[in-house]
Amino acid sequence: MFTFQTILKPMNFIDYYNVLEIDSKASQADIKKAYRKLARKLHPDLNPNDAEAQRKFQQINEANEVLSDKEKRKKYDSYGKDWEHADAFEEARRNQRSASDGNGRGYSSSGNTRNQDFSDFFESMFGSSGYSTGGRSSAQFKGQDMNAHLNLKLSDVLADQKQTLDLGAKKIRITIPAGVEDGQTIKISGYGGAGVNDGPKGDLYLTFQVLNDTAFRRVGSDLYMTHIVDLYTALLGGEIEIKTLTGKVKLKLKPETQNDIKVKLKGKGMPVYKKKNIFGNLYVTYKIEMPTNLSDEEKILFTELSQLRN
């Protein structure tokens, strides 16, 4: 059974531009470049015991997810942390403009609204009890979305795992699908904050941090590794043993195997996310190891071999 830590928090306003250390007028290329630079610096693999680096890594992933999407970025620039409610807000504003409360009151806004709270907009438009053309009523709005982060190891996600998340006031039982990736976020509907005026509950966004505790390099569902082969086996051929995530396999090496030859072990990679019994591949690159500390006899033999070849 693996262990993990959850950090549950409401989705308060975060200046994503400041998080990525860029200007609000940055191009998409600038955003991509800034994210990659910070991701390399703050990645959990390089900062295994640094809680602050992990927190910042979570933030840059969140910022990149929003700002790298043109439509999401446009909404964020207008509504900040409430960008996901932008469509509902626009519709409510249109309804308010087309109606009158008898005093000719209307709604106007100027400047950037990213730092304002979404509920403030509605209160300024409708008052605390809301507004409808049929008389006073309570406007219903979705509750606050929440973020949680789950720390896993790569060896933990080789199979589906059932875990209980403690959200403070309640606990939920979830299944973590095999093959989840570092930085991947899933939505658990209805487990966020309570809605306003009996509106629907917000959602819980669960982001996975997967620490690579293996000797393999992961790219999606594929794994990569190097395997050292001694010169004599490379020249003459033979049998070698490769360690995979699920055990050892034996391979036959052809004579005269060259350095940097890459072989594919089909189905020996990571499980593919939400695809039962389907796995990626393991790619093994052979590195030929030259002998050292040659004896006098070996030097003579290699000299004879050299003369024979020439």
C-alpha cells in the first residue's frame, strides 16, 4: 500500500502571469518557454524534500494549463479565479441588462476584473438576494471549486489503486487509475464547496504528483533505459538479462552489436491510462563498455587482433 499527502484548498485568486514570471501580454511561445524553464527547475524529482518547490511546481502546472489555452486565458483575464464561471456570468449580465428593477439600475464595469470575487459581481448586479423578472428570488450559483494534490511514486501507479481521501468534513473513496502521469488533473464532480442559494456544489480537482522512484525514464506510457554490454558479448553475441518494472527478461544479443543500438520490448512499459491490459513499450539502448586495466597478455592479443584486421 502506498502513502500520500493531500493538500486541500479553495481555488483563491492566483496571478498566473506572476507565477510563470511573465508579462500579461506574453505570447503563447513566451508562456511555453517560461513554463518549461520553471518546470525543469522545480520538478519534484530534483527537489524531493522541498515542500516549497513542490507547491510552486503545482502552481506553474495550473498556470500553464489555463494560459496556454487561448479561450481559457481570455476568460481568466476577465474573471480571474472564476474564469470557469465566465459563461454563466455573461448570461446573467445580459439578463440583467435586459431587465429593470424599477429604478433604472444597471451594471457597469471598467478595468481588469481578475482580482475581484465572482460573487461580488452578482451582488453588485442583483443584490444579496438575487433578481428575476418575475419578482424577487434567490439566484443559484455553483459552489467554490477546490484543489487537492496527491503525491505518488511511479511504482504506485502500475495498477489501479483504491484510496480514501480525507476532505476534512467528509471522506471519499476513489479509484486511482493505473498509468496516471505527473501533473495530471482529474475532476471529481460535486465535492467542492457548497452552492449559493441551493445551487450545485463545486468540483474537486485532484492533481497527481508522480515521483519517479525507478531507473527508467518515462515518456507517456513508454519507458526508456540504457543497458551496459561488455565488449566481448557485443562482439561475439550472447544472452543478456534486462530488468523491467514487472521482472527480469532474457534477450539474445546478436554478434557485432554496435553501440547505441536501441531495441523495443513490446508491452513492458507503463499501463496506458484507463485502457485495461494495454501497456506502453520499454526501449533499451545498448552501451558498449570498453575493457580497462588490460593485462600484458591481453594487450598482446589485442595487438595481434589489430594486425589481423589490418
